[in-house]
Amino acid sequence: MTHFESELAALKEKLLLMASRAESAVNKSIRSLVEREDDLAREVVQDDDYIDGLEKEVDEQVVLLLSKAPLAKQLRLIISASKIARDLERVGDEATTIARRAIELNTEPQLKPYVDIPRMASMAMDMLNGSLQAFTTGDTQLAVGIIPRDKGVDDLNRQLYRELASFMIEKPNTITRCLHLMTISKSIERIADHAKNIAEDVVYLYEGRDIRHGVSPQP
Amino acid sequence: MTHFESELAALKEKLLLMASRAESAVNKSIRSLVEREDDLAREVVQDDDYIDGLEKEVDEQVVLLLSKAPLAKQLRLIISASKIARDLERVGDEATTIARRAIELNTEPQLKPYVDIPRMASMAMDMLNGSLQAFTTGDTQLAVGIIPRDKGVDDLNRQLYRELASFMIEKPNTITRCLHLMTISKSIERIADHAKNIAEDVVYLYEGRDIRHGVSPQP
């Protein structure tokens, strides 16, 4: 392995560290809601600075590596790394939003057992997990398969939005709690978006095709 | 001007075209709300594909230019271009969200004259305008001055959220409309976030300092 290759490997390593911290932030934020545990929520809010710092570190390495005039394939890895880092940073932000709303919700009686939200969250997390696995293994089939699953999470979010809106109209004393749940549902939907972005970046990285906003005709 | 320099100039040109389309999308989306004009809203939704396509074109040029092993300063321009394109693409998405909600709102009687939303929108647009002007002129003082203004838009969004939540509790028959207005307010807040991101990219571009997540000590 050349020095340059080992620097690339270190970049990948840092990205995976970022990914595991972002995933754990989302998991903790959902647990802070379901288990009504403020301490977990506070951990998520505190840990976000660390994820933000990792994004900066990734970008510093990206600039350094780009200046060494790499080959096309290495170039794509470096560019993808920067994009994936930005998505993971945003996943961390969404986890923070969920955690903050969980803290608010935990001060009031629970509306009903949370079923849809943990289900949506596990769909989004499976997508995130899969896209990161595709990144690590170069399995672009896996990445391509993740992209349409975003629609399922979007649909659930829209369904939950409608249900919560009706619930608010029936029982105006639940409005504040319903608004918090809407925000959490939207945050999970955005985590799925980020997972989809990462899957698209993985296809770009290994196949050189930009498939955002619909699949372009293959060259 | 060398061939490489003229390619860089073309990249900047394309980014400014993208910026003007994104700005016009936001303006139209707000007008579709205030003037209750569905046609304008539909234009915004249709034009979004064009903005998405421009982002792809910017990124293709970015990869091409990066492979030519540029100097550090040129490198920063290319990387910033890619990031700014992503932010502008998201501004376009937020304009689409505003336009869709405007179409929904325009089917029902107006709650009251819109005052806070156009005010927030013009704050966000001033920030976007300023950050793009800083990008064009290299005025990093201007860029640095834009960053703290994001807080003002955040505060207005939070205030409007609270007002709308109280209004919903008092008058449950306004809930659907209040929810649309909350989404629009949040979209404007995100446009201001993107403007702030662009301002941070401008500082990075011209001074080489990464000031995201708080200003780091100057080297």
C-alpha cells in the first residue's frame, strides 16, 4: 500500500467512525422517546459536537488528498467522502431534533404507545445501515435497492401527519404533543433521505454514474 | 486567461445561473402564497427539475476540473462550488415545499393577512443575496456579517410556531391551515440556513478557514 492509499484508507475509516456515531445518536434519540429517558436525549444533544467535528476533519483530509492529484477512481472516493460526511452530519442533527422533542414529550403523559414512529425509525435505520454497508463492500446492487425504499418512509410520514392532524382536531388538548410527534416523524423521514443520498453516492463512487433525481440513461 | 481558468470562470457562471433560478423560485413561491396565485406555485414545482439538472452539471464540471490537479486556491473554489450547488438545490426544494403548501392554503379562506412570513422570507432572501454577492466579489467581511443573522430568522420561526400552536388550540378549525403555515415558516428558516452555509463556504473559499459550527481560532 502506498502512502497515498493508506491516507485514503484512513479517510474511509474516519467516515465509518462518523457513521457509527450518527447511527448511535439516532438509536439513542428514539430510545429517549420510547423509554421516556431524558438522560439519553441529553447525551445525543451533547454528542452532536463530536459528529460536527468529525465532518470538519473529513473535509480537511479531503482537501489535502485532492491536492495530491489522484486518479479518477480515487477522486470519486474523496468527493463521495465529503458528501457522505455532510449527510451523516445532518443525520446527527436530526437525532438532536428527535432528542429535544423527546425531552418535551417526556414532561407530559404519553398519548398512546409509540408504534409507527419506532417502525419508521427502524426502516430509516435499515436504509442507513445498508447504504453504509454498500459503501464499505462496494455492493452497488445493495445501494440501488435502497433508493426506492425511501418512498415507503415518505408514505408513512405522510400517513402519520394526516393521523396526527385529525387527532389534533378531535382533541385540541393534544395539539402540543401531536406537533412534537410530527416533527419527530419528519426528522425520521429526513434520515431516510440522507440514507438514500448516501446510497446514490455509493453508486457514483463505484460505477461513476450520477443517479440523483432519477436514473440517467447508462453511458 | 488559460484554458483552465476559463473553465473555472464557466463553473462560477453556472453556479450564478443556479443561484438566480433558486432565488426566483423562492420569490415566486412566497408570491404564490401572498397573492394566492396557484399558477405561480405550479411554475415553481415545474422549474425545480431544471435546478436539479444544474446541480448535476456543476458536479460533472467539478470532477473534471479536480482531475486536472489545480492549485490550492483553485481547489477551494471547485470544492466550494460543489457545496454551494448542493445548498442552492435545497433552496429550490424548499421553494417547492412553500409552493405546494401555498396551493393547499389557497383553497381555503385566508386566516389573516400574511405579515411575519413575507418578513421572514425577505430576511432569508437578503441573506442569500448577500452571501452570493460575497461569493462573486470575494467580500469575506460581508460573508462573516451574514452568519449571525441566521439567528434572527430562527427566532422568528420559533415565535411564529408558538403563535400558530396557540391559535390552533383556540380555534381547532384552523389547524390544517396553521400546519401549512408552520411548514412554510420552517422552509424559510431552512433557506436562511442554506444562505448561512454559503456564507461559510465563501469565507473558506477566500481565506481557507473552515468556520462551520462556530469560528475556530485563527491560524
